[in-house]
Amino acid sequence: MIDMIVGLMKKYKEVILYLVFGVLSMIISIGTFSAFVYVMHMDALIANILSWIITIIVVYFTNKKWVFESETNGKKEGLKEFISFVVGRLATLGLEELVLLVGIKWMGLSSFWVKIVAQVLVVVSNYVISKFIVFKKK
């Protein structure tokens, strides 16, 4: 039984680590978003962008080092990878902002619950972008 579990963990290591760091990124994103909206009384869309900036910095380094184990040769290649990462995340930020706009502003739903739904969509989209575009094996 233990051998089977260890085997599954090795086989799905990348997905497991992505989920672990995905949960961490959701906690950071939702935590900072909530602090900006509920403590600092910011507009939800502005709060989301600030939350996104904080989260993306943490996520880039965790994904690069532990999830996708990406190695770059030199600053130029590293910068290209980072820019690719940011562009991919900007695309999913657009998706997230759209979900927040529709859910919070147009439908009047709870910003907290709309943010959670948006985060689930974003995490899945970000995995696909990271795996097949940003950190693809050379």
C-alpha cells in the first residue's frame, strides 16, 4: 500500500506540487484581496490587481524552482521566461477581472465567493499555460 502511494506521488509529483503551491497562491491572493477590500475598503477590482501583483511574484519563483524545475541559461533566457510567465498571468488576470466584474458589479454577488470561483478558473488556466508554454521542457 505504501509503495503504491509513493509510486503515485512520484508519477504525479508535478501536479501535486502545483496543487500545493496553487493552494498557497489562492491563500495569498484571497488573503491580500480580503485585506484590501474589507480592511482598507478598496474597490474590489483595484484590490484584485494589487493582490495579483503580490501573488505573481511568489508564484513565479515557487513554480520555477519546485513545480516545473525550470533551469534557464543566463539572464536573457531567465528574463524571457519571466516575461512569458507574466504575459500568461496577465491573460488569466483578464479572465479573473471579467468574472469579478460580472459577479460583483453586475450581479451583486458576494465579492468573497466570486473571488473563490474566479481563483479556481485561474488556477486551472495557469497550470495549462505554465506547463505547455512558460516552463515547457526544452
